[in-house]
Amino acid sequence: MSQRVKRDSVPYDVWVKQGLLKTTEGNVVDYAFIEKFIDELSTRYNIREVAYDRWGATQMSQNLERLGLVVVPFGQNTSVYYRLATCNNPHYIKVYWHSRFNIV
């Protein structure tokens, strides 16, 4: 993680310590970990839909659908990130994973 903090100039390590970010071990995404995490969240919150990256997350989207969750494709662009960052409705949660950084 320290390499990514330096390379990206982003305080991932601080976010992990604050409980704002979950990571998985290794250099590849642990999709089973992410699926389990989302499933656990769905027992605590009324998740209306899970947005997924259209590139490379087809299997996970199918697995989440089998768990009974509604999944929708999510494009990666600045306006979408802005809308997520400014969403303050506590009754509507979108879970998004970004496989490029191996971050949940």
C-alpha cells in the first residue's frame, strides 16, 4: 500500500485506519471478499442497487444478482464520481468497487 500512497499521492493508508476503505491482500482483486462484504452490507442496509464497472466485473455482477441484489452498469468518468461523492441520502447506498486499485 505504501507504494500506491506515494505513487498516487492519495492517503489510502489513512483511509484504511479510519475505516473508510477496505483492501484485500495481494496484487489481484479478491472478488469473493468483495461479494461477501456487499452481501453483509445488504443485511444491514436497504441497498437498492449495486453499481459495477462495465469492464471486467461481469462475473461478480452475476454473482450479486444471484444473491438477490439489483446490479447496474457504472461508467468511470468525473461526473459520475462527483455525483457519488456528493450523494448524502442515507436511505440510498450504492456500493462500487474499483478493480484497478484493488480497493473496496
